[in-house]
Amino acid sequence: MCTTTIPYFKEIIVMAFTCLHCGNRSTEVKVGGSISDKGKTITLKVLNNDDLKRDVFKSDSASLRIPEIDFELSCGTLGGVYTTIEGLLEKVADNLKENGLFFSGDSATS
């Protein structure tokens, strides 16, 4: 467990676990300190590949919306993660695959 402060944001707690038996790894990020009085909406327009490399912290209370594809991820779905925009999109795709949404059923392609 590691505590760090993100400039102009707040303190976060990074928890990492690795199973010595099977090698499975898990990482979770939690917000430290008090909950902000008001929420904030941050909009990022991805215009090129460099934009996908930007660091982002998505707290467990934040939602994600991609209006271009009519997609919305509810708060709490991925928990707290500190990654890049590309990494966040990969986590969303992996989560959809793991839960079988849109990838199984009568209308799914084989």
C-alpha cells in the first residue's frame, strides 16, 4: 500500500496485490482525505494518439461518458484506477468482455 499526493488534486492510496501461488495481480486506487463538496465534469477530446497517452485518475465515484458512441459507464463500475486514457478504454473493453455483454446471446457473432 502506498499513499501519494497528486498536484492540484488530492491524496490517493494505491493498493497492489500479487498472488505468489498463481501470479494473479490486482491493483486498486482509492481517494484519500475528505470527499469534495461539489463534483466536477472534465471533458477530453481525443484528437490524436498522443491524447491516448495522457495520465488519468478515475475515482470509484466517477462515471465515464463517450457520447460519440452513446456509451456511459456508471460510477463504481471499474473502481478507482490510475492509468492512461488508452489503458482506461482497454479496461472498459475487458470489463465488457468478462461480463459477456454484447459478446454472447442469440445475436452475437461467433
